[in-house]
Amino acid sequence: MPAKQVLPGRRPSAVKPRGRLRPAPGPRRPARRGPLERLRRTQRQLRKAWDRPLTAYYLIFGSSLLITVLGLVMVYSASMIKALQLGLGDAYFFKKQFLAALIGTVLLLAASRMPVKLHRALSYPVLAGTLFLMVLVQVPGIGVSINGNQNWISLGGPFMLQPSEFGKLALILWGADLLARKGDKGLLSQWKHLLVPLVPVAFLLLGLIMLGGDMGTAMILGAVLFGLLWLAGAPTRMFVGVLAFAGVIVALLIKTSPHRMDRLACLGATEPGKNDLCWQAVHGIYALASGGWFGSGLGASVEKWGQLPEAHTDFIFAITGEELGLAGTLSVLALFAALGYAGIRVAGRTEDSFVRYAAGGVTTWITAQAVINIGAVLGLLPIAGVPLPLFSYGGSALLPTMFAVGLLIAFAREEPAARAALAMRQPRSGWKRSGPIWKSMRRRVKKRPSGER
């Protein structure tokens, strides 16, 4: 059969071929990702975010700020009834804590801007001043006893100072500088240089603290000492030996004190017991149990009406659980976990030995104190009488802790990658800034067909 002829003036494409036409292939639709693939993608994105240079810097600053602000709110809520019972204004303890937070903020900003050399230069003066104040505590007429512990110095009026709180910071700064200098000389491989004079000075601080009867602070100072030895690479035998020696001392101190034996007997107690020996521990559990998922609301705690002693200091976490519920307590734990992770990251990524020891010591201090306080509130550890860092009421505990957080911020800024990232984000002033921005804006404008911009 002859082919169909094309009429003149007609395009060949207009001729319809025989058979059915197939549509042109359109754009390919992306394949649907399963839940496993989405989970892996989220994991990669989170890992990429964690590996950014400024992650530790923002975690330390953000978590410490949130803990401090939430602590101020809870101090006001937990202390108002106590203040009214004493005939003071409902915001009495809050005002004192707020003033301490303002002073601590100045210390934090100053510490975060100091160079590492200045921190090292301050180590010996801070240690000497702390030892002098801790000796003054034991002088009759100068030292003040509160709740059976003589660890305070009156500054006049309602203001008190607890020098043992500054002993943690002093040991970290001085111990980090000592170990860094010995490490630069290659002396840390010898056990004598590893232990002397670090351990004798730490024992001197511990002895002065125990003279006042404050075993909780002594336990935290011991944890800082073990952290420094661990970071310095102490052999396992030496580490276990020092730990065993400290354990024997702690056991003797507990055995020889009826008050400490009573606290040890209250572990896991669900009833106040004979003579209400476990009253505080049990009512702390009651406060947590009555909070539920989201709590009874701010200010609606029942236990702070005289049922729970030290509601705004050592047991403020229990009031947080009662008023904010499980969601509030888990938020506080998450913030402390973020702060601890950031401190470990700073200590692990630095090449400066002083920064590694100091960052590790500060992280050990804050983490150990938080664990001891929260463990006592939960009934898992004996009540040690230590505040929750950055959260509980107490200016003497807040000031050195905020300075220590400033140390971590300064160390996080000193990382080479973080320093470069911060330098790029610093705003430029004057004509130098307007020029590049104007040029970059001109590059982004597309040319129109007429040649106009």
C-alpha cells in the first residue's frame, strides 16, 4: 500500500503516525523513604549539628543560663513560706539569690573573657586566699556554726560566706596548673610527681572542711581530686589504692558519727521512722510522688508549708518535682546532662593540658554535686547537705560555680575552630562593613533585558 502523500505547505510533523502514541516520560517522583531511612537522615543531621565548632560554646552558655533562671523561679516559689514564717517579706530569699546571680554573672563574663594565661596566674592567689579564709572559719568569734557545721564567716547583716565552696575552684585551678607544668616536663610518669604536692594540698583542704563537719563538700572535693588524677593518667593500681584509702576514711567518719549513721539508715525509707529520723528524706519522696506528670503548678506545693525542711536549698529538686512534675525534673536533668557533655567535649578536644585538666575538673565538680544532691532527694544516696549547682539557694555556692562556668565558656572559645567561627560572626563597623555588603547586594541583582538594574 503506497505511503500517504504529504500535501504541499503542510509540515511533516503534522502527519499522525499509525498506532497509539505513548506520553513523554515526565519528571521522576522521589521514592518514598521508610521510617528507617528517615531515622538515619535525622541521625546524620544531629551528628552534623553536634560536630559544629560552636556546639560546646552554646551548650555551656545556654544550659547554665536556663538552670540559673529556672533556679531563681524555684527559689522564690520554695522559699516564700519560709520567709513569711520568719516575719520577712515573701521575696526575701529570692532577692538575696538574685543579687548573688547578678554578681555571679559579672564573674562569669569576666572569666569567659580572661585568657588562659591569666587563669593560670590566678591559681596560686585563689588557693592561698581560700586556705586563709578556711582557717579563719575555725577561729572562735569569727566562724559561725549553722545546722551543726562550722563552715561560715559572717560578713555583716544577713550576708554569710562559706569559704569551703571556693575550695573546689581553688583546687581545680591550682591542680590543673600544677599538672600541666609537670606534664610539660614529662614528670607525670613518676608516681611521686603525680601525687606530690597535689594529694597533700587536697588533704589539707579536706581536713579544714571536715573540722567544720561538712562531709558533703568534702565528698565533692574528693571527687574533684580523683577526676584530676584520672585526667593526668594515673595508673589503675594507684587510682584504686587512693580510692580505697579514701573509702576507709569515709567509712570511719560515718561510723563514728551517730548523725551520719542515721542518714545512712534512711536510704530507701518510706516512713519517717522512730523519732522522725527520716522525716526529710520521706517527705522529699512525698513531694516528688505528688507531682505527677506536669505537677500541681508553680507556687502550689504543699510540702513547703513546713513539712519539708530545707525546701529552697538542699531539697529544692523535690519542690520542683511537686510543682512542675516529671516534665520539670526531666528538663532539669537534661540541662545538667547537656552541660556535662559540653564540658567533656571541651576537655577532650583541646590540645592545652591546663585547659583539659581544668575543664575536666569543673565538669567533675558540677556533675558529682548534681548527682549527690538529686540522689539524696530520690532516696538513692544519703543526705549529704550539698546544694544543687546553679539551682539551689545560696550565694556562696552560686558565685564560684558561675565563675567555673565562665571558665568552660572561655575554654570553649579558645578552640581553633570555634575561634575562627566567632571571628567571622563579629560585626564590622564603619565604612568597611557597608562596602562588602553593598557589593554583595549588587551581585545578587539580576540584569534586566533592557540593561537596567
